[in-house]
Amino acid sequence: MLVADASFPDLRQTIYVYDLTESVEFGSAVISEDAQVPVELAIYLDYGQIGSAGRPYRRAIYPFEPIPPGTLADGARSFAGNYWYPGDVTVEPGCHTVTLMASHAFDADVCPVESNDSSYLVWQVIRCQSSVNCDIACEPPTCDGPQACPKCPRPALDASSLGGQQ
């Protein structure tokens, strides 16, 4: 589980990204029982919006240096050095989100292999040309009912995972 209070930048503050912004660093802490498996991290730009190839994000940044395995008894384990480089991809002016996802394994679509083995944090980002030219206000996305925001799918259960029962 990612620890919101240990996150940086502060989750309660909007991140402003301008033309000259070289990078934004993300970090936090994780508390988990890892069974000797490292914790992997991914950053999604605009998670919940359909992007290329029908994925539930506009862009994924993956992989990062994994967090060494630990136990719940270890408490919160801090990590840093996870960068988003806005200049690497066109980020249109306006409102965006950056989602940091932790899991023990990601699939080829950069989604957690098991959704119940994942945790995430979300930052609001406003992209402007410059600080002088930035009067954008953002509303949170609405994802109710049949118009729910897209997300990484839950893995399908096959007969072998059910012990042969259907």
C-alpha cells in the first residue's frame, strides 16, 4: 500500500507544468508484505482516459527501479527518484492527472497483473505555456454509472484457477 502522507509532491497541491519544466519527481513510501518479490512502480498520465491501443491511460512511464521486498513489520519504506519528463511527450495545455501505481507485477499493457495487488496515488496537474499565462481551473473527472472512467481490467479467472470447478 502506498502511503499518501509520505508522498511528494504533496497530494493536496496542484502541480503546474510549463514549457520549461524539465522534470517532476514523484516519491512516497510503501507498506507491504512482499513474499520476497520486489514492488514495481508505474506512472500514468491521465489514468482513466482511453489512450493509444485502447489502454486506460494516455501514457505510461515504466519501469522504474523496483523497491526491494519487505514485510509489514518493516513499516513504511520510502522511495524517490521516479521522474516524469513532460518534454518527452506532447502534453496539451489544460488539466491532467499523474497516477503513481505500485504492484508486484505489471502486464504487457502496464496494468497490474492482479488488481487486488496494487495501490495508487493521484496528483492533479495543470499544463500551461508559462506561469504568466496560466489561469486554468480544473474539475475532477466524473465517472458515474455506465460512463465510468476506464481502468486496468481485473484478470479473467480461468477454470484452472478455480480448481477445475465452473
